[in-house]
Amino acid sequence: MKWVAGIVTLLFMFGCSSPSPELESLMKKYPDIQKEMHTLPDEELSQVKIPSHLPFIPDSISSTVEKNAGFQPRFAEVVYHKDNNASLSVATYFNRVENIDPDLPLSFKLKDGSIADMRMNHVDTRELVWSKKNQKLTYKITLNVVPETNNPWTTEDMIKIAESMK
């Protein structure tokens, strides 16, 4: 009976430390992203979330993993690019928690209960930030467009992107 408990524990541990299906799929399509993301320890890799809903069909996708001087991961970022006119940056910050006041006018409650804050809501840049305090994680999505064009995406679009992150 103890060996069954041991197997279940191992399955749980390995199941919890795998990347999300969305990230796994992206890494299969883009070997450079897979190489970059696999520089993360398994625990951090399993915490990286990317959206299943994108505001545009990207022409290219890139990624970055930044580590501190002690080689501990600081953040992982995936950037979706569209015709040099728009980009969507999706970042996961490790060991960082943002204090977000739920009473601010541009604070929103996401479906998972997290409070998100629209940090920038300009014509050419929109930025939404929220934290998972119990996991010491902060997620940030930034949507940029070329300054000469109007950003066709709204706050509601940003929330939809955030809520699609798995």
C-alpha cells in the first residue's frame, strides 16, 4: 500500500511541474522558445502562463528568460509580434508580488479571484498586472501598437487575454 502512495505522490509532483498545455504547444512549434524556457527550473517553468486568446494572429514569437546574478530566474517573457505594428508581451515574474488596491478605478477582478490593475491605458500602450500572492508570482501583459496608429484593443480585450492564461 505504501508503494501506491509513493507512486501517486511522484505522479502528482511530476504532473504539477510540467508546463501548461499552451506553453508546451508553443515550445513544440518554436525550438528557440523551447531552448530558452528549458533554462528555467521545472517549478518555475510550470508557473509560466501564456494566453490561449490572442488579440491578433502573430507573425513571429520570441521569448526571454532573465536571471539575477545568482542565476535565479527573475522573469520569463513571451512576445507575440504583428507586422511591426503591434506586440503583446506576456511576462511571469518569480518571487515578486505586486500590491494592488482593489478600490482603484482601473482595478478588475479576474475569474480566478485575482485583482488586476490596468497600469497603463494609453493610446499606444495598455498594461495589465496581477499577482498570485500565495505563489509569489506576478503576471503582466503589455499590448503595444505603433504610436501613429490607434490601439484598437480595449480594457475588456486585455481582461479576456488575462483570463485565457493557463
